[in-house]
Amino acid sequence: MNLSRKQILQELEPYGARLVAVSKTQPVERIQSMYDDGQRIFGENRVQELLEKKDQLPSDIEWHLIGHLQRNKVKQIASFIAMIHSMDSIDLAREINRQAVKNQRQIPVLLQFRIALEETKFGITLDSVDHFMEKLFGEKLDHLKICGVMGMASFVENEHQILEEFQSLQDIFESLKTTYFDANQNFKEISMGMSGDYQIAIETGSTLVRIGSLLFGPRT
Ligand SMILES: *Cc1c(COP(=O)(O)O)cnc(C)c1O
């Protein structure tokens, strides 16, 4: 199945969610034509691929890094990245902050949580949330602009399970907001929902959906 950008935007509109067009593996021509349609936020999951594409595309694109990020790659994107969705360790937080200082900017980041019941490698685990937050605030990482949370549901058909997983991310968001970010206007994003589950995600409070194959067609 394939939906046009316009159709997806119409579905998101009543919920106020924004679209991250996930352009990984797509050629620059396809990205350019989606840009010409008005899309400005694009998501990539590999640093090398992102850098190659960025050079060939308009400079006002907001590039979001959505995939796992290795510490040694942060410096390559620190000067321009519009948002890093996948901050999931203190070591990575420190490095992003360090590179942000060097570039004299704040880098917008999301805290990635491991909400899926299925085996996944990345994300802060739910039983370590408090420990993580204490460590994060124990250091003065004032060049991180912490904008919210991100998570991925299990890759399953069971809609009830997906709903519960998204609900758990929504719960984490609310509890972090109350406990740590009450006075912080930046903390407002919940990045959840992909091609197969974005409808459940927007009904559960997603503010940023990351959609690739539904928009561009299957990845080759
Ligand atoms: C690839 C990817 C997506 C988009 O997946 P689709 O199923 O093609 O919409 C979203 N988020 C992350 C982290 C991804 O790696």
C-alpha cells in the first residue's frame, strides 16, 4: 500500500501530529520531489547516508536522525542536525552535549525508551528511567535541548499490544513532564508511529510520526 503525503497529512491534521518523512534508502530525486511538494522534515537512520544526501539537497531541510547513533559519529552531524530521536545512554548524551558546545548550539534530542515487549536492542529500559534521569541531571549537559521521548512498538499484528506499548510511552512522557520538565516548554514531543502503526500512535498522543514505506513505497 501507498499513500500520498497529502493523504497522510490529512489524517494527522486533527491530531496536530507532524510528519517525519523517513527517506532512508530513497534516492535524492525522490526526496527532492517530496521537498518540492512542501515536505521539510526528513528522517534518516544512518549518518553516512544522511551526509551524502544532505550535500545534494536544499539547505533548509530539517534532518532528523532516527536510528541508533554511535558516539564516534556525533561530531559529523552536530553542526546541523535538527533533532536526534535516539538518545538512549548517558555516554551518548555527554558526547552530543560536547559536540553541541563545540558548535556553539543546542542540539534538540529525544529520550529513546524501550517500550516493545519483543526483543529490541536500543532504548532506555523502563525499570531504569529514574536512575537514568538522575544521572542525566547530575551532569550539567546544558547544550542538550531535551524535547521529549521516542519509542518503537513491537513489529506485530496484535493492535492491542501496540496500543499498550504506545500507551506506556505516553505514560513515561507525562510522568517525566510532571517530575522533571514542568517548567520546560521544549519538552513536548512524543515520537512514535511508523507506516504500520501510526494510526494507533496518533490516537495515543504521538506528536511526530516517522513514516517511510507508506509514503515512498517499499524500500529496495
Ligand atoms: C525505518 C524507520 C522508520 C520508518 O519505517 P516504515 O515502516 O518504513 O514507515 C521509522 N522509525 C525508525 C527508527 C526507522 O528506522
